[in-house]
Amino acid sequence: MPITAPRSTAPDPSGATDGLGRPKTVVAPMAYTQHTHPGLSSRSRAVPTEDGFAVLNPPRSPGPGTAWLPGGKLDGEQGIEIVYRKPPLTIMGALQVQDAQSPYRAVVGGLLTFAFGGGEPGKRGLYGMGTGAVVFPEGSDTDTSFFGFAALGAEPGVGIPAFRLRGIAAGFGWNSHLRTPGLADLHTFPFLQALQDPSAIGGDDTDPVRVLNTLTSGTGSAPPWITAKQGDLWVTAGIAFTIAELIDGTAMALVQTGSDLTLALLGTAGLSFPTKGDKKYARIDAGLQLVVKPNSGELTVAASINPSSFIISEDCKLRGGVGLMIWYGDHPNAGDFVFSVGGYHTAYHAPEHYPQLSRLGFDWSLGGNVTISGSAYFALTPRAAMAGGALAVRYSAGVIKAWCTAQVDVLIEWNPFYIDASLALSIGVEGSVKVLFVRITVRLEVGVSLRIWGPPTGGEARVKVWFISFTIGFGQSQRGSDNALDWPATRAMLPEQGARARLRPGDGLVTEGSPEDPWQGDWLVKASGFTFGTDTQVPLTRIELATKDEDVVVSGRDFGIHPMRVTELGTTQRIEITLEGETVDLARWKAVPQFTALPPQMWDKSGDPEHGDGQVQYLTGVTLSSGEPDYGGSTGYIGEDTFKFDPLYPDGSAPLSADDRPLVPAPTRPGGVVGRIRETVNAAGQRAARAKVHTLMDGLDLVTGGAETELPGYADMVTAVFTAEPLLVPAGAVHTPEGEI
């Protein structure tokens, strides 16, 4: 333990005194010293003793910035690690200080796990994990960042056989960013691991310091899971469960705000058959992912099979992934989507933003000599659909090898239509013998393959027998110009005529067009300012804004029409505004160009049919905002009609004088009014009279509301309504120019 000498005191240099007039004292400055043991490692450890835990102090070189003090600095390998193992209790933990990236200077993080019982299949136990870190900023311009996460689990869980809860977890981060795991990272995401398998992050065979480093610093080429980020906030919560004693799973919800709003649902699921016993005939481990980013416009739904999955035998491994991604809104790839099971056709150039998925299939090793593997895939994009599969049986025993493979692939594109289908089958054997000092390999293979494409229709057939192979081509070559569309066929691919070019009124609009047709007639807008925009479904190469002098030009990129094999095309949009028949000078208006992601398979100018479905930003319109209004220096002419007023009757003098007489008699307070109301409002005569009135009104289909029930009840509450006797004015007539009222 650190040993320090007693601190001496000295008078306060400011001369301050306490409440009794005595001089205040302060602790005298003193250099911090640490007494260390030369035989200890650079990482402290807490060892259990009869009196509790004793923390062994690590040796540190003297010098500024090396002491573990507030504002100090420690190397990433220095810290305190707690290890306690005494069955059935295991406690492991670590507290460490690390450097951080600017604008943060240091990370202080800790992790503690415990397990009581458990550790063996079917054995009851309780376990828990908690981790957190505080990241300190370099200056006052950045706020402190911190996060915390805790999980608690029990084996075999709490609940009924139909559904058992085996663990719960929750986490929170402030000025902190949590990296959303992809499909490949779900099974290594520490927070999910804490629910499903606590030993993975705090068991006997793991290093808590390594886990802490993985969370805040990353490992190898993998980035850290949690990084300090000003303005970001995340909250997560999850459970571990068992359904019907068959499916073991985890589910975790994540909400992250700040730089990019993210809503995610992550999970894993595992199924074994049979559930009891050591012999398993099937095991399916899958990762599930649902991620929505509303602000950036991205939706991802994906699932993957963990390599630990198998069927029939543990040697028959399963693999593959399924993914659906949709891009919308302001995303650069808005309008694009992809649904894939097991990847894509080998001839299809998938864009970089598409998910990369492994083939859906299996690999089965039978006794080491025979292996069987199969795969399949299907994908659908805005441009194409594709599907295929393969099966291979291979035998290898010493110098003898044999194989049989079959494969089929189909790629279909539309606008323009194109199909590419292939089928291949191969059977072969290979052997090697040693003659004198030379080893000779003999290979015999019989294989056929057929590939057909079109339009224009063509193909090739390949035949291989032993060492002889030849290819027979027929029909037209691939990707000829015969499948180019004409303009009517291409125009049918565009939106309806009214939707190809539009005006979008914005702030400042009062009424839009005529009541019969909003697109016809003038706009009535506010004099304080107005905003509107243009929007097209066809790329623009040039937008001209009319001014009093030379037009203002907004330029866009060139484009073509890929289905027509047109590589050079230009479009111009000209905008003019008239106010009472005169042209408005748009040079005074603020113009913001609008760029939209449009599919290159429609507007690509290169003519390359192998272009993927990646979206390209094209100029599609402009948003115009009027300048600040010119209020002028005068209010202008104000006529007498502006000061019109509503007359008051009877006529009086304004202002009133002391000689003016009141128009009504002076009010008096005779008293007894509240009692009179209470006695008469619900008397028998009044009830009978009201009943006749309600009967007549009901006959005329007149609604009286709650008067029939509320008036009788008024007798009970009248004393609460009136806090004093009311002032009364005798009824009389008031004379006006229109007559007596």
C-alpha cells in the first residue's frame, strides 16, 4: 500500500481567519512519494488476506506526471487488477488509466465480474458484470464523457419452461459513441457476450484488462466499441432468454442520438437437437440485426449463421448470411435496395455499399477422406435478380483423388432485359505414381458446361475429356447493341408526366393556386419572405435563373441514357418569376442547388453495362429564397378610413365627466338572494315547469345539453358558487337610437 508521511501545516498566505479570529492554516506543499517493492510487476494486484484485500503497489519511475493522482497520467499497462478464486465464488476486476485521443486526455475505466456457482452445464449459479469509464477532456471547450454497463444473470434462469429469463443488462453513455456491431461482430460484441456467456468477458480464462482495452481502445485492426464523442448519447438494454427449453437467445435494444440517430435491435439465437445429452444432431447459432437510421436514411435487416452451427454431425458445418438493406431520404444511395441470401452472381459487380454475405451452404467432412460441400444464393436489386447453387463431392486418399461437381447460375437484368445462365458438370479422378526417380501424375476428367445469354441470343458450350478440351460458340456475342431500348420503351420507365418536373412551395405560402386546380393560378405569398423549389426526376446539366442582366447558371454533371446506349445528353431548366407582369431579378434571391441520388443503370453516361447499382448524385433542382424585405423609411399615406370605429350606444361623452349620469340604476345588495336561489331552483313548481319545457324541446329535436340534470344539482352547490351576496340591479329599459332594449 502507498505510504506517505504526515503533512505539515502553515498559516494561510491570504491572512484569513476563522469565526473565532484565529488564523486559518493550509497543508504545506509536499512532493508525493511512493514506497514500492522492487520485485513486483508493473501491474498491481489485490490479494485476499484474513483482513480483506491488500493492493500491492506497482513500482513507478519517479518524475512528474507518473503518480496516480487527479490530473495525473498512467501508462496503459499500469493499473489495479483484482483476482479472487475460491469456489464457488470467483471475482475478477481491473481499474486502469489510459491515454485518450484529442480533445480528451485520459480514460479511467474499470470492470468487475463475479460468479457464484455455475461454470458447469446444468449447475445453478449467479453471475454479474459491471463496466464503465470516464474520459477527461483537455480543455474547457469539451464536456466530460462517460459510460456504464451492467449485466446480471442466473443459471438456469427464472420463469416457466415455456419462457425463462436468464439475464438482464442495461447501459448508458453520455458524450459517448457506441459502435453498432455488424453481422460479423455480433458474436464478439462484449455486451451481448455478457448476457449469453459471462465467462467470455470475466471468466477464469480471460483477462479483464484485455476486455477493458477492447471496449475503449480496440484490438488489432478492430476499432474500439466505445469512443468519446461530444454531443452523442446512447442507451441500451437487453435480456437473455430460453424459449420452450429449445432456443437460447439474447436480444438487445440500442438507441443512439447525436451525430446520427440510430435505432437498433441486436440479438443471437441458438437451437440444439436434442437439448439433453452429449450427442447432438443439430446446432444452429444465428446472429440477428435490425438497424434504422432515420436521419441518414438507412434500414438494415440481416441474419447470419455462426460457424459453430452444424447438422447431422459436428463435421457438417453450416454457413451463410441473409440481408435486406434499403436507402431512402437524403442518403447518397436513396432509392436503392438489395435483398440477398448468400451473396451475388460472380459476374455481377456489387456496389461497395451492399452487404457482403457468404454463400448459404454447408461443408461436410466424412471420415477425413470424403468431403461434401454445397452452396446456394439469391439476390434482388433494382436492376437485376440472380440465383444459383453448387454441389461438390471430393475424395482424397494418399495419391488418389476423385471429384464430382455441379453448378448452376442465372443472372437476369431488366431495362434493358438481359439474361445470363450457365450450367456446369465435372467428374474426374487423379492419381500419381513414382517411376524410378520421377513422380508422374495422371489426371482424367470429363466435364461439360453450357452458357446462354441474350438478347441477342448466343452462348458457348465447353467439353473436356481427359487432356482434350474445346469450346463451341453459337449465336451472337455478349452484350451487343441489339438489346438497346428505343425512346418510347425508355419513357415508360420514367414517372408520370406530371411528376417528372414539379414546383414545391415552401415557407411564406398563404394560398396555393386556384381552388379547382392547385397547379394553376397565382400564388399568394407573404411580403416578409417566400421560399420555393423545383424538383425533377430527370438529371439536369444546367439551371438558368433569370435576372435583369446575365442569367445565373447552376451546373450539374453530364449523363446519358444507359438503356438506349446514349452516352451524351444534356437538359436545361430555366426559371423565371413574374410579379404583376414584371420579371423578378433572381440575382437577389438565395439559390441552393439540389442534388439527388439517381440510379446509374438508368442515367450512366459511360455505357458500361457492368456498372453496379451504386447511386450517383445528379442535379435535380434548386431551392430559391427571397431576400430580406425592404421596409422603406416611411409608413406611407394613411387615410381617414384607417381610423374607423364601431359606435357605442347609447351615445355618451368621451372622456366621461363627473356630470354624466349612470345609464342604469345603481346596484344594491338586498341580502337573502343565495338562500332564495337554493329554495326555489329545485322546488316542485320549477321542476314541473322545466319538465314541460324539456318535453316540448325534445319534440322539436332540440338538444338541451345537461340542463335537465345540472340545474337541480345547482341547489346543493349554490353556497359554494357565491362567496358573498350578489349585487342586483332592478330590471328596466335602456334607450338606444335603434329603440328600447
